[in-house]
Amino acid sequence: MTRLLHRQTASALPVAVGGEGIELIDKTGKRYIDASGGAAVSCLGHGHPDVRAALHRQLDQIAYAHTGFFTTDAAEALAERLINDAPEGLSHVYLVSGGSEAVEAALKMARQYFVEKGEPQRRHIIARRQSYHGNTLGALAAGGNEWRRRQFQPLLIETHHVDPCFAYRHQGPTESDADYAARAARSLEDKVAELGGENVIAFVAETVVGATAGAVPPVADYFKRIREICDRHGILLILDEVMCGMGRTGTLHAVEQEGIRPDLMTVAKGLGGGYQPIGAVLLGGHIHDAFAQGSGFFQHGHTYMGHPMAAAAALAVQQVIARDNLLANVRAMGTVLHDRLTAQFGNHPNVGDIRGRGLFRAIELVADRGTKAPFDPTLKLNARIKKAAMAEGLMVYPMGGTIDGARGDHVLLAPPFIVTEDQVGTIVDRLARAVEAGLQEIAAMP
């Protein structure tokens, strides 16, 4: 009998006891290829000696010091590293313990920025439908997944949601990428006009949409159009790169491929690679200066923010990624993964789309390729595939509700940056068997 409240109360989970490279090992000795990095977290795989050594060194020095009293060399060094590698204009770092905390902090920073500037009437947050920004109440309110939001709706702050940039589901059959990008961005323009630009705090978006819709990249110049709309109305652009950032899409920050800069950017997951809980907000110099020249403080905080052990782990992870040129491997193996997925599923009658960037890829499953009709959600195809994959010794990240929070199934892949071509082949082979097992289960139902 367990005393833990697990994510699902009826589940009987295997017990993880070890990890080596891209594999996790359970108590029976069974090995699982971690093809999703947990939840796009384990960018260096498991048991990396450099990160373990960094944690030992930090523990020997100091494990914890509250940020109301002290800073630490570990936190300062990590912040310096992050800003040196950040998009132009981002000047400071706020360290927290995970992605939801980072988004929560970014929302409050954005609001306080306008208070400091003498624009307290700005109160509206705009985000996109079928987005995910975290599970704390502010982050959940910003997110656009209706299934996740529904039962907590009475507790959520008012937010506003516009159309996503989701080409497979929303681009017209004869519509060019440029025309679709313009139409998707116009959804934000229309909402700003409705609310009044002078009343809007920020627009929040995942640069590449993660868990909720499955590795959905933007189209054409969509984000350049979004940046222009925000600039014209004095609205802050918050990019959520908690899942897609820190190298996952082949550049350290996914936004590098869009040719724009955010005002605030959230990172986590691949920042520390799972070796310690850590997240961060990277903020523009204009936001820092508004605080410094105004009240002189940010009215927010957590007990474990800037934790020295977490900062030491994250710094070691980032140093290994740079030293070993792992972003080049992300790009190369991302191409291999895309090609292998296309060879395996490109003509599959129940795979409608294969998408993503770098080592951030997904397949979307459909009952009918021609109409893009999804499977009945009550069949729980995504859960069947996950179970079958685990039996194959494969960890993937299947989700339901891909289309609207209720309908649709996809499988997300986010293997460690150290993955090899042979391992990519094994991942796709095992995934193919898991998908077929899930589909056969459904076909056999009365």
C-alpha cells in the first residue's frame, strides 16, 4: 500500500531505482528508453558524471541560503551564464523551482512593471487556446486547455484567449503559410482592439507548443507579426519556453529561430536536466530598470528560489551542452528522428501529422486521414499507447485533447540531447509497435 497520492489513484507504477544514459531502470531490472526525457526534462540523460560532481562540490560548500539574506556564487554564476547566452535585451534572471513558478512570476512581473510605470489600468492577460503554461492558479488561468481549467474555473483570474497558430488543424487547404500566419496573428489584433490596447498587460505564448497540442511550431512570420502588434500597443510579450527551450528545438532558445526578442521568457525543464528542480524568468532591462528606479523591489518570492544546489546543477548542465556541442547533435538527430518517423508513419492510415523541431517531435493520431477526424476520446487511445510503450521498454509522452482539450490524440517525443542514430531507430521501432498495439486493442473492442 502506498501513502503517496499519485497522479492517478488506481495506478501501480514501476519503481525507478537507477538511470544510465538515455535509459531508466526499474526495481525488477527492466530498462526503459527515456524517449520523452520524462516531460522534456532529461536533456543529458541520467547519471551524468559532470553534473553529479558539481552537486557534490556544491553540497560540500553550502546547500541552502535564503535569498532574503544572501546571494550565492552558484546562483550568480548561473545568472551570468544565462544572460550571456540570452536573446538581446534580456538582462537579468529570476530563479525559481520550476516552470509553473516561472510563469506565475512572469505574470506578476508584467503587472508590476506597468504599476511602476504609472499605468495601473492595464489588467488583461491574453494567451492562446490549446496552450499550457503550468498548474498554479495564475499559470493555469493563462493556459488555454479547457479540460485542465474546467473544474478550477471559479478560482481562476480572468484571462482572454485567441486562436493558436496550429497549421495542421486550422490552416486552409489553399491558404499559404504567410496568409495563415497573418490570419492567426490577426486574432490577437482583434482581441486587443476589443479590450483596448491601453488595458492589456501581456500576451503569453509557447514559442513551440508543447504537451497540450504536441510540438506545434509557428508558421512563417507569425511571431514577427505578434511582436509588431505588442510593440504598437505597448504590450509585453512573454514567451513560455519551459518545455521547448534550452536547446530542445536545436537552438538554445526556440525564439532564436523566429528573429524576435521577448520582454520576458520562462525556462525550466532542460535548464537543470532533472538533476534538481529549477526554473527561471529572463527579463528585459526595461523591466528591471522600472523596478530599480521605482519601488526598488519585486513583490514576490519563494522559499527555495535561487537554491544553490539547483543553480549548481543547472550551470553544470549548460556547461556540458556547450562543451560537447550537443545542440549540433540535437539538430542532426532531430533530422534523423523526423526522417525515421516519416518513413514509419508517413503513409500510416491513422497518423495525420508528423511535426516539430529538433528533438521535439510529435505524431498526431486520427481515425481518418482524409477528414482529420479524431478517435472517440472515450477510447483513450493515448493512454493505450503509453501502456503499450512501457511494456516495450519505451517512455513516450502521449496526450489527449489535442484539438480542443477534449478530442484528439498525439504522442510527443523529446529524447535526451545525447541520443544516437541507432537509438533513434530503436525508439521509432518500439513506438511503431506500441501504436499498433493501441490500435489493435481498439479494433478488438465490441
